[in-house]
Amino acid sequence: MQNLLPPRWMAVKAAMFVIIALLAGVIVISRSPTWTTAGCLVAIAWASSRAYYFAFYVIGHYVDPSFRFSGLLDFARWALRRRRSRARS
């Protein structure tokens, strides 16, 4: 499998994601500056990162290591095909 982008552009892309997340967090906190809002933002960030880990690492390595999923829709199609084939058996 070849690299999608040169490493420099991958770093730029990662930095842009961090900037977007920080700006969104600042906007939310500025509109509702409470500890509850800040806590909810932290919970969203943590839960989202864990869901991302699950979706792209656990599924790819433990559900079917021989198949490479290109995304969540690809995994959903694979899971539906698998479920249908088991129902027929």
C-alpha cells in the first residue's frame, strides 16, 4: 500500500485538525463559559478519540485481520454481507 500524501502534508493536515478542534472548543466555551461545558467538551474529545481507535484499529486488527477496511462504510458493507451469509447457513 502506498502513502496517500507526503509526510509533510500529513503533518499539515494533522495540525489543521488540531486548530479546528481548538477553535471550536474556544467558541463553545466563550458562548457558555461553565465547568460543565468544559467537562462535556473533554468527554466528547475523549469518547471520539476512543471511537476512532476502535473503528480503525480494533476492527481492522481483530475482527478480520485479512481484510483492509477503507472506512466505516466499507466495514458496514462487510458486516452486512457477513451477517447475510451466516443467516443463510
